[in-house]
Amino acid sequence: MIISKSRTKASVTQCNVSGDFYAALDGYVRDAIARAEDRALANGRKTLRPQDL
């Protein structure tokens, strides 16, 4: 898992976090990283930059 459960929970101030939220968030982050990597490679770079998100 890429994300930290404790840090995610600490970031949420007014709601509870369900157990399956972490897996969904992890999938979302992995997908965002994969898309950013594809974009960087398409632009001839091997470094991910904020604009790749």
C-alpha cells in the first residue's frame, strides 16, 4: 500500500474513514502515478514533475 493509513486518518478532521476507503485511495494514487509516468515518458523525460499529474 502506497498511502499511510494513519496519516490519511489524521488528515480527515470532521469525518470517520471507512476501512475500504484506504484501498480505494491507494488505487486512485497508483493510477495517478501511472498516468504521470506515461506522460513524462511521452515527453522524453524520466523524472516525474507536478505538471504530469
